[in-house]
Amino acid sequence: MGRWRVWTLASVCALMLGACGEDGEREGVPVPVESARMLVEERVGELGPVLEQAAREQALRQAVEELVAHESARPFAARVVSGLRYATVFQREYIDGEIWPFLSDDDGLSEVGEAVLAQVRRAELHAIDDSEFGLARIEALLARHGKAAAPAAEASIEANTFALRPAEVEALVAAVAALGEEQGDLDGPIVERALIRGGSGLARVQEFVNARAEAIAQPAALRAELELYVADAALRYAREMRHANLNRLDWRDLRDAGGSTELILGRMQRTLQGLYQAEEAREVEEVFRGLEPDHPQYRALFEATERYRQIVAEGGWPRVRKVPLEEGYRSVWVEVLRERLRREGYPERQMAEEPAEVAQNAEDEEGAEARIDEVMLASVSDAIAVAAASSGVELLPAFDPKVMDAELIEALRHYRLTHQFRTEGEPTPGVWRSLNVSAEDRLAQMELTLKRWRETHLDGDEDFIFVNIPDFHAEVYVGGERKMRFRVVVGNNKRVCDRETGRWVYPNATPVQWAPMEHMILNPSWYVPPRLVRESLEPKVRENPDYYEEEGYEVLQLGSGEAVRQKPGPNNALGVAKFIFPNEHNTYLHDTPQKHYFDYPVRGYSSGCVRVQEPVELARFLADYDGREVDVDATIASGRTRKVEFENQLPVITEYYTVWVDDDGYANFLADIYRDDARRASEDPEAFDDCSARFAPKETELEGSEEQPEGVNSDFGP
């Protein structure tokens, strides 16, 4: 039986005494036989309910064991499609472990089981595919379980007629005394344990329990199936939400865990144990919430996605046409623009208290508007309209939605801000294209971002540096709270057709990765990567032989060959500080003398490293976080190079999310700078990457745009 809870009938103990005492820890202490006799005589008078419950639990135990054994023998691939994918976990926890069926009861699902199933049913809201969760099977089991439960309940009358014989009472006294000696006292449901354990002189009791268990085998089998399929659905959900994500781990972590399969199974066991400890729906919800990615952005995005689902359900928003942002301009398309922004949640103008005087624009694109005097139906309004007509001026109502006003211009400015467009001047064509991206496509972009969050490198971190590449910002978190947020410049979107593989690549893309921040260098020199020497510096030297000297470069002869280094100084490409988190891509955070790039909404201009707008503030923060007495400002002013190693190494995490929810709750739709979202959303990602059949120029890159990378004008762009 393993460690199955066959003796723990605490739920039945209340039927006999109303409450059970606490188990002691005085193992091996002799228990007087007379004390055991008094206890037995006190309890055997209400033996029927105890035996009935014992039979039910034995039947359930056998049903669970048989179902787990059957599923464990099936091929894993078959179980994934239509079975108990996690039969291994159930063997460890239900059969060999301490878990007793807790998601089900004789009437169907327990309170905890209902709460678990309710959370699993919300999988689609998290953009999780629940097609293999077995939800239809669970619904069918619930219906069948309800029909089979009644006969089992009626049969319990048989247990009430069962009575112990004198010799069996004596055998039970001996068994209770022996158990009491094992545990050190007579607390808990010790009589029930002795009855179920059986032994010499109690064979008839065991036969009765076995017979009753067999009689109620069918409802027990249904309950076992319901229990395990709900548990399996919960673990499938947990796998998709969190446990299958191994991105934070390296080969050493996997080796120490016994391999990826064993590591994931261990995670599943802990989740099942957490659910087992839950006593109410709120605690179940906490377990499921704990599976979500460890960043406040995920929950904010989830809530924003719910809002956009509602927008789609209500019909989305209308398509717009370009209109000038001139106060007083009047057109039916102004009203359409107003409605378009309102439906997405951007501010709507309030009705004015006094009438406004606005000239009718003769360039109405549709020419379908009724004259304003037809709207003025009240007699007073008619009189005003007549007077206005005599003076050659048309009076409009207090608020005319067709008229461009300051509030609408501000709403559009806000929209441009949240979609990475410049907010000054007339909107560019990209703004109007963006406005006409459908609500359905925006929702798809948000759901794709929810999926990407489940690949995060965050793993329970409360202190970390986080760079969202399409957001062009970095954030510093301590204790789960954001302490800094500043602009960054990331790798450009230069695209090259790899002639060997026949695939498009982005050689300068900032990679998705993580590594601990090991040290920072103030007033750094820069060893120029050989590729950049060939591609950037050598052409400039050919044009100007003094270029190296003028820009502070020097050529060094090293054991491995010639290297080019830029000395510390005002023109140094790394600025006054660089922040090193060793990684396979050799990328890092650093300052830059090219500050003007931080003024652009879309900031993809580096060769892969991340340029930070506030390097001195970041250096001060890191020194303080590490408890270092480093005068960052004085060191920088001195011009001397200094390396500062960190004992408390913050994880640096760079990831890629094209939807970001700001502090005001607005979903910001960002540049798919490396077209990675577009690739994932395509029907054939392999074909999307293929450039072998193209006779295009070798390279295409961002040139001249200060708004968005070339090609980011599709449904998955700003």
C-alpha cells in the first residue's frame, strides 16, 4: 500500500466523537491495555459509519491504483493525446506519497476541485491551448458521477448492521494497544486504523470492508477517474504556464536535476502538493497565480487583453481616413476618428456648456452631413439659427463630434505616444496605417505576447535589470518594485541573407538572454570587434588616414594578432561606463557619446549592445546596491579607468515583447523591430525566414527613419 493514507480516517472521526485529539510524538511509550479497552468499548457502538467510510476509501484507493497502473503502462505519446499525461506524478504522490483524493468527493467535485477546474477553464484567457486538457471528458465524468453516487449512499445501511463479536473486540483492543505503543499515545482515529489494518482475529472485519468496497467499485472508479483527470488538467495547465520553461537553466542545472524530464516532473509534484494544501478557492487561485511569469507586466497585460477581447466582441473599431489636425476643421471623418479612439479607450471630449461657433468646412469628404439647422429642433434654437443665418454664420450645437478640437488632437497625440510615433506635427502615414490595424489583429498581438512571457528568463527573481528590446527601455527592480526606468538604444535591424543557410539573419540584433551583472568599468577603453573594424573603421581610414588619431583609436599588436582599441575619452564609443554581464554574445550595457539617438521613438541603432541614457545614475545605483563605497562622479571626472566588481550580482534579462502596458494601464503597441512576432504569426515560419530564392540586395537596413524600422507597417507594427 506504500504510504497511502489508509489509516487516516480523520474525516470519519467526527462521526464518532465529534473531534479527534492531536497526534503525539512519544513513539515507543507503553500504552496500558485497559486504556485501549476503554477507548474501544467507547467507540465500537458506532461502528457502522466507520466501516462504510473505510470501504469507500478502500474502493477509491484500489480504483486510483488500477487507473494509474493502466495509464502508466500506456505509451507516453498516447497519454498526451487522450489519457493521464502525468501518471508518473500520480504514482509518486497518490500511490507512494501522502496525497489522498482531494479534488473529488461522493457528490462530484470538492470545493477545492471546483476551484481548480474553474482555473483550468480560464486557460484560453491566457492564450493557452486547452485542446488536450481533457475538459470534455471531465464534463462527461461529472454527469456520470452524479448518477452513480446515489446507490452507493443507500448501500451504507449494511454497515450499520455489522457488529463485532467478543473475540474480535479483544483482538481490536490488542491492535489498538500495539498501535498506541507505536505512536506513543491513543490520540487520533486509532481505533479506525486498527480496524483497517486488520490482523489476527479481525479477518471478518477485513472481509466485510473488502466486500463493501467491491460493491461500490463502480462509483469509486468514476470518482478516481474524475479526480485524476482534473489533477492531470491542472498539471497540463501548469506545464504550459510555467513548468516547461527551461530557458533560465544551463546543462549543469539539468544534470543536477537528473535531466529535463525529471526536473519538470519535480515541478509538477510541488504544484500538486500546493493544491493539496489549499483549503478554499482563494488559496487555489493563489497557487495558479504563482504559476504566472514573475513580472508585474504579465498580469497588467492579461487584464489589458481582457479589455481588448471585449472590444472585439463589441465589433472592434471603424477604419479612419487622414484628416488635418486643425482646430475647427469639420468632416464626417473627424467623427469617425473620434469614435475610433474612443473605442480603444483614448479620451473623449466632454459636452461644452455653451454653444460653439465653427465654420463649415467646404471640403467635407463625404458631403453627406445634414445642415446643422435641421438638428436645432427647439423653437429657441430655431430662432438662434435664423438670426445666425442672416449674419452668414452657422451655429453648431454645444458639441459637434465632426469638428476637430483640442481634446481630439490630444487624444491622437496620446495614441501616437503609445505606438512609438513622434507626437509633434502632422501625423505621418504610419500613424494612419496604425489606426487602421484591426482590433482583432491587436488582440492577436497581445495573445502572442502573453505566450512569449511564458518563455521568460525570470525565475522567481525580485531584484533584476530588465530590458524589453522593442520598448527601448530598461528597468531596475529591487524587492519586486521598479526603482529605475530609462531609455536605451538596442541593436539595429540590419538584415542579411545568409548565403550558406539561405535564411535571413539580423547580425546586429540585441539577443534575448540573461546573465548576472559581474562588474562595471568606469572610463572604459573599447576593443573594437574585428567585424566592426572591417565594416566600419577601415572604410573611414581609407577616406581619412588620420581617422584613428583624431578619434582616439590605437592599433595594438597582441599575441593573437592586431587589435584596434579606442582609448577612454569624450569620443569613446562606450562613453563613461560599461556594465558587464558575461554572455556568449559578448553584449553588454554601456554609455554612448551619441546622445541624439535617445530622442527617437524607435531606437534600434547599435551593433547589438545596449546603450543606456542614464549611465552615471545606473553606476551609482549598482555601487549602492552592492554596498560599495565608490565615488562614481569623482572617478569619471578623473578620467582614470576603474573596474568595480560586484558581490551582489543582479540578473540582467533582455527579452522581446511588442506589447507593453504603461503605468496608466494603456497597452503600448511597439515596433516588431526584428520581425520576430511576424515570423511567429506566419503560417510557415520556415518560409518566412527563407531568402534563398530571392535576388534582393545582400543587406537591407534602417535608413533615415526616426519613427520606425523599415518594414514595420504591417498588422504587427506600431
